[in-house]
Amino acid sequence: MKITEIKTYLMHAGTGDALAGGWARRNWLFVKVFTDEGIYGVGEASGWPRVVETAIHDLTEILIGEDPMNIERIWQKMFIAMMGHGMTGIVGGGALTGIEMALWDIKGKALGVPVWNLLGGKIRDEIRMYAHAGNAETALKMVERGYTGVKAGGVKNPLQRVKEIREAVGPDVDVMVDVHGPPWLTVGDAITLGKALEEFNLLFYEDPVAPENVESIARVRRHVDIPLAAGERHANIYGLRELIERELVDVVQPDTGRAGGLMQMKKQAAMAEAHGIGFAPHDGSLGPVAEMAAVHLLATLPNFLILEHREDDVPQRYEVMEPQPIIVNGSILVPDTPGLGVDIVEEAIAHYPSRGNISAPEMDEYVYVQARYGRDRWLKA
């Protein structure tokens, strides 16, 4: 079997005005790898979808004629081919991911087995997920739908949100908070916020500081008695190595669309397992194909904790992939069909042409570190 062609499918994955910024400018990028035996595989790439698409096209010429069953060989060939462009970041990681994911789909289809079977066999039949909740009302709705974990996101009054959500859902629901590691959030304030969050018994405190300086999260680690989580902005095993080896976090969160591929994530999980660190992949900006790929991987991991899930984020999610996942009481059932068990719907994707993929931050001064107003109010519940 030989690779004959690779196609990409870029689409708009936001709602409302695409010029509004934020989620309105989100894109998804899907990939198809074709072979001379009529078997094709699907994948999904993230990181910066419009740019990643160009990277995939660049890599295609060195993959034509390769045997798609030799996944590690092909991954290493792509990785080495990109070395001349500098360290492999999220663009390279996204390109590697989309192609490698599709190769696993091909291999599973060719052998007649689901991808989880190729990754060591499954430990569990369903993957527990958490939903997003910006307020107590939404949190209660998610709990009514069967979710046993909810996460409050954003940098606007996170302490107040967590307090209200915890009071609403009670002690039997896991609550998390993600402050997104903004560059203006000082280590001191991240520590102050973390200490104030301790009373709410969170499952984890995500991205308390910007990831560019690992010593920042090390300082938070020393002063806050609460589980920390990070890793969604990193690619491949090297990006997470220091967080894991120095045990700076309790949970690692690689993004299934830009981590470098399912085998890179399997290796990351093994590294984390050796240090007693949980594994909870980022899924907030991803489409449905990457989510299903995560389901296959997480079925095999002993240190899997919980998977992020965007419930009812955009209608496109339910149109561009088939079949849809089966979700029961806040968990996705692990499929038994060969490969990833899903396919993209090209006609539906074509209805959502890409309309922008980046937005300027909401501030008057575009600087890396900006003074924040209202500190006292922000740090109160």
C-alpha cells in the first residue's frame, strides 16, 4: 500500500460575525490521506489552521509513495524534514498531527480493527468528559445532562464564578477553573488566586500563568496547595518534558490537534504516568474528528483523568462528521468500528468557508505585559 494523495479541508467553525473576534473566528482543518488500495484515512489538525494547511501541503511531496502502515517512520521523516525551519512548534505539531492521525485511521481500516486496538487495547469502554460552564445556571444544566465535571473558563472574575458554581452543584461534582495563562497575570496574583481557590476543592487550576517561562509555574507550584494543569499550548514530547520531569503540574493537557500525533500523546502519557501525573487532553477549540481520536487514545491510558468537551458550541459540529459520537451521562462511548470509526462530510464542510483565523486582543496597548485594573475586585468572591 502506498500514499497517493493528501487533501485538506479548511472551514469556519464559529458563530455570528466572523469579524467579531474570539470564538467567532475559529477554524477547523481536516485532512484526508489517500492510498493506491482505495483506503483513505481522516485526521484533524489545529494550532493555527490556515497556516497549518500550508505546512501539510509542504510535507505532502515527501510522503507520496510511502507505506502508510509505517507510521513512526513517516512521522520521523516529517519531523526531520522540518528541522531546517527551527524548533517544531504548534504549526509543525499541527501538521504532524493531522497526517499521523489519518495514518492510524488507514491502518485500523486495513487491519479491520479500531485504533484503540493498535495503541495497546482498551482499559475502559467510555470516556468521562467535563463540560464548560460560565455560571451556576449553566453548570446545573450540564449536571442535569449527566456531566460529573464542569469547568469555569475566562479571566473575568474567576473566583466569583467558581464560588457560585461550587455552591450550586455541591461537593459531588468536580469543578475546574481555567484562567488561560494571560501574559499580564503576575505570578504573585496567580498565587493569590490559587490560594483563594483552595477552599473549593477543585479538580485542577488550569494555566495559572503564561507558559513561556516555566519558572513562573514552578513558583506557583511551591506556594499553592491545589492541583495544577497545563500543556495545551505545547507540541510533542519535548514541549511537555520539563513540566513532567520537574513535576510542576498534576495534570498535563496536550491538545489532540497539535500535540504531534497520537503516538506523541501516548509517549507524553507514559512520561506523565512515571511521575504520577494525570492526563486530560485539551479539546476546547477542536472539531469532532480530533475528539474521536482522543477517545481512542484515552481508552488505552491508565492515567487518563477526564476529557474536555464543548457541549452545543456550534451547529457545525453536528454536521461535518458522521456518525456522531454516542454520549451517555457525560461520557463518550468508545467505538468498535475499524479505524477511527468516523468520516468527514465534505458537502457540509463546503458550506462553511474559512472567514478569518485570528483576532486582536481587547486592549488599548498591544504589549506583552499590561497592568490590570480592578485587582481587588478580581481577587474577591
